[in-house]
Amino acid sequence: MLRPGAQRLRGLLLRSCPRRGSPGRPRSVCGREGEEKPPSSAETQWKDRAETVIIGGGCVGVSLAYHLARAGMKDVVLLEKSELTAGSTWHAAGLTTYFHPGINLKKIHYDSIKLYEKLEEETGQVVGFHQPGSIRLATTPVRVDEFKYQMTRTGWHATEQYIIEPEKIQEMFPLLNMNKVLAGLYNPGDGHIDPYSLTMALAAGARKYGALLKYPAPVTSLKARSDGTWDVETPQGSMRANRIVNAAGFWAREVGKMIGLEHPLIPVQHQYVVTSTIPEVKALKRELPVLRDLEGSYYLRQERDGLLFGPYESQEKMKVQDSWVTNGVPPGFGKELFESDLDRIMEHIEAAMEMVPVLKKADIINVVNGPITYSPDILPMVGPHQGVRNYWVAIGFGYGIIHAGGVGKYLSDWILHGEPPFDLIELDPNRYGKWTTTQYTEAKARESYGFNNIVGYPKEERFAGRPTQRVSGLYQRLESKCSMGFHAGWEQPHWFYKLGQDTQYRPSFRRTNWFEPVGSEYKQVMQRVGVTDLSPFGKFNIKGQDSIRLLDHLFANVIPKVGFTNISHMLTPKGRVYAELTVSHQSPGEFLLITGSGSELHDLRWIEEEAVKGGYDVEIKNITDELGVLGVAGPQARKVLQKLTSEDLSDDVFKFLQTKSLKVSNIPVTAIRISYTGELGWELYHRREDSVALYDAIMNAGQEEEIDNFGTYAMNALRLEKAFRAWGSEMNCDTNPLEAGLEYFVKLNKPADFIGKQALKQIKAKGLKRRLVCLTLATDDVDPEGNESIWYNGKVVGNTTSGSYSYSIQKSLAFAYVPVELSEVGQQVEVELLGKNYPAVVIQEPLVLTEPTRNQLQKKGGKDKT
């Protein structure tokens, strides 16, 4: 039975809500003006050549045009098929927030808000920017934990963020029912902006700095030329561009199809409701902060003297516009809306009325139900696309208003300077691949929309759309024995369970059901021998007469001799760590390159681009899906494998970092003596269809040695104890290899002028400001994950990069960046975990010596270090 208020809301006549097929903007949400008349030059000008052509005139595309032109790029052209803001921009609710649960996107949000604060003064265009702050409500104890988790991840950023008590919440939002409220996460400076006015101000700024914004000018054809330029066709004529940027919103799929790409995007319907004047709101002396009721799954803000609120319904109830995926966006659709459907969001309306009781007496004057575009994981796709030269994307924005300003600046910097200004790999369009089918995209978009406000745990897994077609050969053999994690379309064992153990997925901010099993796997590798599935690795074959010259240009390390492997890093021109790979010289001039699963196409794009730019005569082949990989590690690894091969695996014959082609149980493999565990081990690369036979042979051969499986959680604990860095954590586009402690792998004296060499020499000459250190800390039931705040003398001085429990010393272990003056062994600092600061100490790394080092010491008469 619905409450009377809900009945009233449900039965109201929605006279002012535009219906699908009726063009025009809905009633002003922030006092929108009529569309600014573009200067006549924008209507009549045409250019035959452009440096950059941006396709799409929503807030993201216009922001990029503004930033490129403002930074000095000449011949920036934006082509819009109908009019600016058509698509998703014009009907957006316009929320702006400094908050993001991730790390890197906080910078995008920050840059957006700082731009919006000054845009009106710069352009003379009113933007309707309100900054009353925002409050996220915690009504359960686990939400309070989540807020504490997010506080430590924000402490080392510029963003202001506080946990506030119920009394302060009620003072700031006096209309709340406080019965269930336990705490709030408050961000000063948050608020909302009029999307239409924002876009027009950005457009005015873009024109001021020389960009051409042309509309209506629908792109009808895109043709790639052999020199890397593009021919862009429109009804007004053709234009040649040095690069194109797809910023076409929910038309992005159509633009991608013009060049043979299937972008994994899907439009979803999102509704928000606007009320008439509410006397209690009108009586307020200051604007209410934006409210986010996370359990109710809706946002709510003041709209003039009424309220505006928008829910995110469950994946079962939400509406996907899947017909647009199969049949395309209807011709002419631009400033239209869908029919409203209050039944779909009624439970959220009721939750809002319980939390803000004045809503029960409110009348709805508008329901906006418009299309927004989702990628599978809810994050946009931003950057250059692998496999297509000079084709960039800025698409898939479910939250385009808060992303527009920062993404425009980020892309502009990248285009102008040849490298990303900071790490943002989670938005890399190349995180998707051929495995990202339409069915997968829809399943994940449903899940992502419905999970908008769920608790964000560390080590989170989401299960919709899984498994994809990209499973390893061992998936069926292992799936009933372990908890699988999702890695770039692959399923990979995180941890294994034994009979009688809790096998459920139980995410937590504290130690949970995998803690003891992972400890057993750790001991398995340290004391006996373990096997792990490493098939998700990205794998490339590079050969040709210029292969050595290309790799010498790409990598800061020397090229390994034939038959050997090394760890090498690709740096950016500014000396940052773009990627880490293992490079194996298999035969003269032929190499096997291995990278992490999440970096596959990210790294491949960089390699391919450099090969083309330098005119290198090489053949580059992505063989990721062709090869399976098994890791065998532990003190008994040699004994087990020797039973299966005639090749001598002894230490003197098969040395550390050697690579050989051999047969294991009559199965051809490329064996590399290397292990991320730091123990005696081999990685065995083989045909994917041979994975089961190879695995079974190894497991059978190891019965006497009590062989068993281990997963990535145990491997993480093992690599941290050995002080092995991980790309994406200890090193990325925010760090240089010197501060990350990678000097051993960087050969500044090698003859080749590798990318980043000169910048790195300057960094070394100037001296470092921070260093990566290894910390131990005694906690209770919580361990560092990475991105937590480091405190010293009452101030935040750095951040962790990754962490784990050390099963050898039974304490927590973490890598962290701290100022150089705090990097000495024995230095005491504090690590913030779930609202509490734990004492930590900088230790001599590694905590546990690697197997090759222990062997060397033993031969010299030394002792193991544990």
C-alpha cells in the first residue's frame, strides 16, 4: 500500500514534461536562457584542413575544443550534427562533486569544478553554478566504515572532505528525518550547474580562442589515409584532419562503426523529478546541500524553492534502450525525452519521502526521462584507440557534467604533449576488446546502473556478464575450487578453498573469509610447490630487422641476450613509467613481450605507435589469446618439473632469467625461469588448448611433493615481501622510475636514446623529493590495500601504493611514497586505516630475500634473511 504522498505523486498530471518526439528543452531547471545565437562566422566558415576535428557538441566535446584552443592549438574544429547540448547534455541534472570512490578521477572532478568556478568571469557567460556542498548519508554501520575508508583515500588529495555527525547534518539540512542517520560524508564546494549554460560558456570560450564550432554538420563518413590523417565528410563538404576525437555521446557507436569499431556503449533511461514550490524550502535562509541517500539510492537537491531528486533503480527495474544498439539511434533524435515511468522508481520516491518528509506534500511539475550512455563498468572511455591511428575517444559518460571540464583538460594536455598528464588507466578505451560483446555490455550496464550506490569494498567483484568468451583453458577445471577474479575479460583464481571452508564472496573492509586460505597458499609456495594460472598476461611477439632497434628505443633497460629475459620499462617523454614488461629474446631478433592483463592494449598501442612514427621495419603480433600460461613456484618446483622433461633444469644449466623452448610431458612450452613470487619458479607459455593436459601432468607429477594451487592474493603477499613493485600501484604515469626504486632496470649509460632518457637525467640531477619505501605496521583486523594516507607529526605526508598481510612476520606490510627526509630505515610514521592511525616503520627491503639471492648468499657462505 503506497503512502498518501506517494499516491499523490503517482497520480499527478505531468503537463510540462516533454514527450518523446516533441523537440525542445524541458522547463528551466536552473533558469536557462534561450540558446545563444552563434556568430555568423560559425555558420558560414568552413575549413578544408584541421589539426583536430571533434565530433559531438555536448559538454565534453565543447570542453575539449575550449581547452585545445585555449592552449594554443590552431585549426580546432567541432562538428555537431544538430545543435550544441543535443543528446544527453541538455536534460542532465547537472550535479558537481569533488567526491569519487576511485583515486585518479578525483583529479578530473577537481579540475572540472575549478574551471566552472572561473568560467563565467572568463567568458562573460552565466553558468548557473551553485556550490552549497553535498552530504552522503550513512544509515548503516558498514556505510560508516565505507566513509572512513574513503577518508584515508582522500587525505593526500587537494579535495576537502569530512565525516560529520548527525547534529551537524541536521543543522545543514533541517528538513531531514534523522531517525536512521548515523553519519555524513561532507564535501564543501560540491553542488550543481546548469548544463546548457555551462556548454554555451565553454563554446564562447572556444570561439574566443579561435576554435570553429560548426552545426548542424553531421559527419557522414570517416576515411583513414595512409599518412595517418583523416578525411571527414559532412553534407557541407569534406575536411582533412590530423586527428579526430569521437565525443558523440549516444551517437558514439555510430561514429565508431564508420571505421569498423564496435564501441561497448549502451543508452540507459534515467529519470529525475522536479517539484513545485515547497513552503519549508522557500523559508530557508540558505540553499540546501546536495543530498545523496545511498541506501535509498537517489540524489536530491534544491531547485529554486522546490526539490529535484533522481533515483538509480535496481538492475531488474532499470530500462536499457537496447533497440538503439541493434537498430541505431532514431534519425533526428536530439532534444527529445522518453515517456516518464514513475512506477519504475516508486520505491525510491517512497524512500525519499521518508528521509525528507516535506516531499509528501509536494506536487511534481516535471519528470525528465532521458538517455544517458553507459560503458560496461560505468566509467567513460577517454584517450587514443589501439589499432586506429590518430583516432581518439571521449565517450561513455554517465556523469558527463562533472567529467567534462577535467576530461577536456586531460585530453588536451595529452594531445599537445604526447603523454597523459597523470595516470587514468581506468578510463583507457583499450581496457575493452573483442571479448566485449553487446550481450556483455548490456548485462554490465544494467549491473553498473543498479549498483550506483552500493557499498564500495576493496577487492570488489561484480558478476554480471561473466564469464566472457575469454576464459583460460583451465577455467572449467578450476572454477569449482576457487574464487575467481575478473581481469580484462579473463577469469583468474584469486584464492582457493578446501572442504568445509566458507566459499562465498564476502567483501569486507576488514579481514574476511579468504584470509586463512590465502595464508595456507602462501605457506604452500614458501615450503613446497604451487601452481597458478597466469593466462591473462598480455603477450606480444615482435620480430623483424629493426626489432632490436625499436625495443632499444622503447625500453630504459638494455636488450637481453638471446635466450635470456629481463624486466624493462617504457617511459614517457617526461620520464614517467608508462609500462613494465618482461622481454624475452627467444631467437636472434625475435622477442616475446609480457605485460599485465589490464595493460594489454594500453601497452600494445604505445609500441605500435612508436613503431609507425619511427618507421621501424618490424612485425608486431598480439598473441594474448593464443597462449596459456602456468606458473610453477616453490622450493620443490624444479623437482616436480624435472620429472616431466629431458631438459636439464639444474641451477647451473637453466639459470635465473633464462628462457628456453622445451617439452613438458611432451607438450611444447616456452619456459622462463622467473616467478613473481620471488621463489624458485618457471612460467610455462603454451598453446591455450594444451592448458588442461599440462596442468594435469604437473599436478600428477607433484603428488609426492604435496603440490597444490595458489591464487593472485597469495602471489600479492609473496611479491610484497620480496619488495617487487607492481605497475599501476608503485609505478605509473604519476611516478618516475628513480623515486620508485627501479634504478637497477634503468640504464642511463646505454648508447640508445630511449624515450624519457633526457628527462630522467634532469630528474636525477635535480634530486628526488619523495621515495618509495616499505613499511611494516601492527594492526588488528584490517590491512592496507593501497592509496591510504601516511601521517607524520599530525600532517598527511604521503600515501601507500599497495599492501597486504605478511604471513611470515604476522604484521601488515605496505609500499608507500614519503618525502625523502622520511625515507630512512627506522623512520616512524602512521598509516590511516578505517579512521584510525596505526604506527608504522620504514624497513630495509626486501623483507624476505628472493630465491636467487638466497642461493648466491648460500654459495658465498651467507645466511638466509627471513
